[in-house]
Amino acid sequence: MKLISSNGNYREITIHGMGSALERTINLALQFQ
């Protein structure tokens, strides 16, 4: 989520609703790293 908030463009996308899927994907990626 921090990666998204650091970028205004991606942040706007999350506001539109796609953020739910993106956040889950990123959270999983961060957990495995």
C-alpha cells in the first residue's frame, strides 16, 4: 500500500475501486519478499 500511496496516479486508481485487488496482490507480494 505504501508503494501505491507514494504515486498519485496509482493512488487514484485505488480510489476507483480496483485498489481492493491491487492491495491484496501487493500485500501477498510483500509477504513473500
